[in-house]
Amino acid sequence: MAKTAAHAEPRKRPSQARSAATVAAMVEAAARIIEVRGWAALTTNHVAELSGVSIGSLYQYFPSKEALLAELVRRERAMLLHDVGLAMALDGELPFAIQQGVMAGLAHQFRRPALALALESAPSSPSLQREDEALRQALAGQLAGLLARHGVADPDMAAADVIALCRGIIDAAALRGETDMASLARRLGRAVHGYLDTAAPAREAAASA
């Protein structure tokens, strides 16, 4: 089991700008192969060819295509967390902050929809399960902090429920091939506000203004 886990991790991390650029090129090549040609086409040889590096250079950093895939998932996770975190940090009432977070998450999903869908249907492995759980916990942590600042009861549980709710709706929409981000954002907003009961206070505040 330890050997399998190590097989899905990078051999080493780049320490210089040039090597970091090489690693980034290999990870992006893996992404392009997956989104255009599908999982069957993802091989270390194809990645090396597309990124313009030798197979020996690739193996210096990635012992397998599973390690490449795990690094790609980490890259996408970091981008998503950055975008959602910035969106929810904007000043405003809770309904506004939630809607901004929803829009940021959807923008990430719709930026490269074929890649997002492919990653959702990636072959299961212990390394990808760990990455998926890390993303879920990080998103829940961001949302729980927002909910706590606005006085929502049991913010950790509420955040976990909202993440599960949003993920179910987004995944179902992706499988249907939906392309209308505005429509999906409205439905997500209704679902989240309904769960948190934040829409009613917002209406009351508007009515009393």
C-alpha cells in the first residue's frame, strides 16, 4: 500500500523557476490530453511529447501518470480555493457573499468544462480520494468561517451540508452538459439560501429600507 501511495506522488519538487516551468508544462499537457482525447490517451509518453520534454526528464518529477494526475488535481484545487476565498471575502451581507462564492466556483467549473467533467470521472485511487477530501475540507473551512462571522448556528455542519448540496447540483448539471452558468447560479443560490434561510432576512431588510 505504501508503494502505491508513493507511486502517485511527485518524486521531487522543482526548486528553480526553470524547473517549475517544466513541471507546469507537463501538468498542463496532462490536462489538455484528458480534456481533448480522454483518459485512455493519458500516458507519460504522450505527456512528454506534448510538453516538449524527454521521458527521462518527466520521470525525474513524476513516476507515473497517476502522479501527474494528482498534481493536476492539486493545481485545480489551489485555483478554486483562491478564487472562492477572494469572492467570499468581499464586503457585504451573507446572501451576497454566498452568491459571490457560488459564482466564483461556477466560473472555475465553466472555464474548462471538459476538464472539470473529466476530473470528476477520474478513475478512483487512494491519492485522488485524498485530494478530493482535502478539497472538500478546505472549501468547508472557508465557508464555515464566513458563516461563523455572520452568526450562523453550527457553521461547520452547515458548511459541510452546503458543500454537499452544491456539489450534487453542479455534478448533475455537468453530466447533463449544461452550459448556462447564470441559470445554474440562480438555482444554486435558491438551494443554498433555502437551506440557510438567508433569503427571508434579506427580503425583510430590503422591505424595511
